[in-house]
Amino acid sequence: MDFIFIAQQSFSAALGVNTIIFALAAIGLNMHFGYTGLLNFGQAGFLAVGAYSVATLVVSFNFPLWAALLAGILNSVILALLLGLPTLRLRADYLAIVTIAAAEIIRQIARSATFNKYLGGSDGITGKFGKDFFDLNPFKDGLDTPFLRYNGNDLWVVVTGWALVIVVLFVMWLLVRSPWGRVLKAIREDEEAVRSLGKNVYLYKMQSLIIGGIVGSFAGFVYALSRQSVQPDNYGTALTFFAYTVLILGGAARVFAPIAGSIIFWFLLVFIEQMLRQAVGAGYIPEWLIGVNQVGQIRFMLVGLGLMMLMIFRPQGIFGDRKELALDARA
Amino acid sequence: MPAPSQNTSRRDIALAALAGITPTPGVSKPDPIIVADHVVRKFGGLTAVNVSHLEIQRGAITALIGPNGAGKTTFFNLLTGFDQVDEGSWSFNGVKISGTPPHKVARMGMVRTFQLTKALYRLTVIDNMRLAATKQKGESILRAALPFLWNDQEKAATARSEELLTRFKLIDKRDDFAAALSGGQRKLLEMARALMVEPELVMLDEPMAGVNPALKQSLLGHIKDLREDGMTVLFVEHDMDMVRDISDWVIVMAQGVIVAEGPPNIVMRDKAVIDAYLGAHHDSTLEQDRG
Ligand SMILES: Nc1ncnc2c1ncn2[C@@H]1O[C@H](COP(=O)(O)OP(=O)(O)O)[C@@H](O)[C@H]1O
Ligand SMILES: [Mg+2]
């Protein structure tokens, strides 16, 4: 077995494009769920809005990339308002239902034949809409070391993506430790108590939804630009649940949890896949037990199993505080 | 434990103001902070609250008593904007506030606590307090990320929080999660937190429920102190000894209607009250921590 290769693949994934996408998606969810207690099950919708804004506006409407990015942010704000206005005055479960439905509606609209001309139907949009971005790439040669290996474009996405993650995280950190963040956490604990103390809970929940949604659209930007294509089925419910997985793996309501969770998640996924692939290839695992074509599915099963163990033995996530979690049971 | 004789001045003023008033339901008061008219709330076929006229005297401690299900909590919810009336209106300091959302009611200076304590469990005790400070610049999303804009105000809020925590003997718990407090301490915290809002009127829904006798005494002292600090107190309570001890005026509710009001010694001898309330109450005293 080629352990150098396995390590290279695993570490490259751990710091790679997908890790960035899911870290951003989960940072947004952390604002919603971790700090405010909002059950947003439609984070994929915010990613889709970000990704499609870039692809459609650049390819079909000849927007410059920067303008498309700004429009993407604006669109995610509009989506947050559409979701929040009718639901945030109601009980928490209404938001959950509405967001899960909205994300599906967005995906179906993107797939629909009606808008095929602009959104590309079920094939999505492929094109050079990231040209303005990749023209700026100073690392055209990529990176090839024993531990990390990226081609030129990927390296540029990774470098700028992590820079974005760090900036976003820094702003999040400032926000959640402020009195504003304290109001959000209080809303998570008990809305009515917060109302009784003179705070406009509805306004705060809306702000949280918008900010987390904008960060979700950032994840969509990275998703679209890194692949230079968007496909509707990438923005299904599974994406939202993986983002939740990443968040809970790291530990909700911890500022750094989404990054740690995402790194661990993608490292494990690729590490297990490569190990299995090589073990099957080398004959350590008999063909009748696991075939090469089944590795892709089995890695998810194993990661799922690992997550179950984590929830059993460390339900607070890797960085969470068990004491704090126990308090949730209203002990 | 504060000696009862220590705080007499505001109490004397309140008692003097209420002295000549006929003890009859809906009677007007010399200086009402709350005036309510025809307040009706129905749940399906049940009329939970049906108050034709009620005035709460400023600067006094008024007890609202009545058997379980009389509509006391519902009445609190209505007055503070947590529930919507079917009919009726009321004013606070002469300003009509019926229909005002709860956070605005609180900002106007009318702050309530809840029958089921609402400590914010996964916030520390000090954060529970700081949260309640008013007009905080750092609570605006536009300023939140710029600490230099709100640091001074936050320090002031912290100092005031610590002062109140010391007064309520919770300062040792400053950095504990609120969930780690006992039931009685949570009641204390909720009351202290309400004071951070600097209210004119404090509405306490069963502040003594589930509190052990030792803490009860100090809670009593704190409530009396509120009056001495110039606040008006309206509270719901089942403990008759406590009502007799601290209230300047008692309002009795049964089946949503005000059936009697007056000074404690007179109201509690009222035959109608004993029938409507005390009988039922004695049956329910054992029910300490009902939902
Ligand atoms: N949300 C509600 N839905 C239906 N009935 C309610 C609701 N809230 C209170 N009630 C009913 O209204 C009556 C008054 O209740 P409540 O105000 O809690 O009484 P109290 O606080 O005096 O014990 C009770 O009969 C109660 O069952
Ligand atoms: Mg009640």
C-alpha cells in the first residue's frame, strides 16, 4: 500500500476546496442553529442562490464577476427575508419546515425546463464564469509536496478560500462575543424571557438568519467558482445535512467548530476511501466482501458509524463542553 | 435579613394614600400607574379573564390572589403584551399600551417575571444580568463587531450587575451557568435581572413558588426594598402569610373576575373571599410546584 499517496490525498482533502465549502456552510448554520437556535434545514438553498447567482449572471447576463458576487449576496439576503418574514414570529418548527421546502423549491426551479435558457436545467451551467478570478492566480504551477498536492486553479481557490474563511470567522467571533451575540444566545435559551427584558426578538432572529445566509452564499460562491460549473443536484437536502454533521462534529456554538468539523470530516472521508481502495487493490480485503466500485458508498457508512460513536461517547462534539450540553436537559 | 421596621417611609406613604379608599372591586385610586377597562380574554368557551375596571396604585405593593385557574397569569400576560385580549384596553402612566408588543412594554418600564422561572440556562449568571441592561449600543448589529464603541457601557452594565448580584446574594455564582442554580436562586436571579431594566412597575408571578423557607425571608425583604426604592410592585402569590406581611393592597380574582379588593386585613376577613378563595386555596397548598 502506498501510504505516502494516502497521506497526500487525505491531507490535501483536509485543507481542500470541499473543506472550505462545508466550513463556510457550517459557519452560517452555527450562527442560525448554534447561537440563535434557529432550525434552518435549507442551508443548501443559500448555497444554491450564491452559486447560481454567479454562474447565471456571468454566463447569461455578462455581469462582471464582482458584480455577480455582490448580486449573490443581495439574493441571499432576499431569500433570508422571504424565509424569515412569515416564520420567525411562529414556533421554531415552522422555520424548519419552510426552509427545507424552500431549498427544494430552489433546486427544482434550477432544474426546471422553463428556465433552461438561464439556469441550464438539470445539467446546470458550465462555463468560464470564474475567468476574472483565475486570471488573478499567481500560483499557476500548483503545489506538489509529499503531504499537499493541488493543481494551479485549486491552489488559488484553496488560498483565497481559507483567507475568506478566516475573515468570516473573525467577524463571527467579534459578533458572538458582543452584547448582540449575547442576545442571540439568550433567544436560543428562551425567547419570551428575552422579550420580557425589552429586546425585539424578531429583529434579532432576522439578523441572524440573514448573516448566516450570506455566509452560506459565500460557500456557494466557492462551490461554483472552484468547479467552474453549477449543478442543481449538488444543492439537495444532503448538502444541508452534511453541513449539520460538520457543525455538530466540531461542537455547535463554538466559533472554530465548523472549521475543525469540516477538516476532520473530509480527512476521514478521503482517508477511509483511499485506505479501502488500496486494501482492496492489494488484495487485503477480498473482492467478494468489498468491490472497488463499492468503496464510495462504504466510506459514507463508515463515517456514519464514526459519527454515531461520537454522538454516543462525545455528544457535545469535539470542542464542545459536556457540562454545557447536559444543561440542555434542564437539569 | 432586613428588619421589618427598617423600611417604613414609602410604606407609610403608600398606606396613607390607600387609607380612605372603599374596599370594593374596581374602586379608583389616588395615583394609579395602571388603569384597565373591560379586559376580556376567552379560551374557546372559557372566559379566563373578565376584568371590568381595575386600578393599581403607584408606589404600593399590590397582591393579586385567587385560586388556581382564576386567570391571574393570563391577566399578567395580557397586561405585558404576551397574550392578546378579545376586548378591553389599559394604560400605563396614562399612556394607552394595550396592543403594544412585550419588548416595548418592558422598555416603557413595566417588567414581569414568569410563574415558571425563565433563567437562561446556558448563559452565565452575570450574562443573564448584563443581557437585561437597557439601551446597549453593543446590541446593535452595526456596532457589535466594534467593541471600542460599547466597551465602556458594557463595563458599567457589569458593575451594576455585580451590585445587584451582591444584593441578591448571588455574587458567588457570578460565573456559573444559570442552570446550576437551585430553584430559589433562579427566582432571585430572575428578579434581579428584571431590576436591570430599571422598571417603574415590577410584576412578579408567584415569586415564592418552590422557594425554601430561608430564601423566602430574603425574597420578602427584596420585594419590600423595591417599594422603598420607589418602584411599584404587583405580585401573584399563594402564600397568605406572605401576602399579609408585605402587601399594601390585595386584589382577589376568581374565575377571571375581580371579586374583592382592599387592605389585606380587611380583604382576608371578607366572607366572599374566604368562600371563593381561601377554601380552594387550603386544598391546593400542598401543590407546590405545579406546571
Ligand atoms: N393558552 C391557554 N389555552 C387555553 N386555556 C388556557 C390557556 N392559558 C390559560 N388557560 C386557562 O385559563 C384559566 C386561567 O389560567 P391562569 O391564568 O393560568 O390561572 P392562574 O394563573 O390564576 O392560576 C385556566 O382555566 C387555564 O386552564
Ligand atoms: Mg398562574
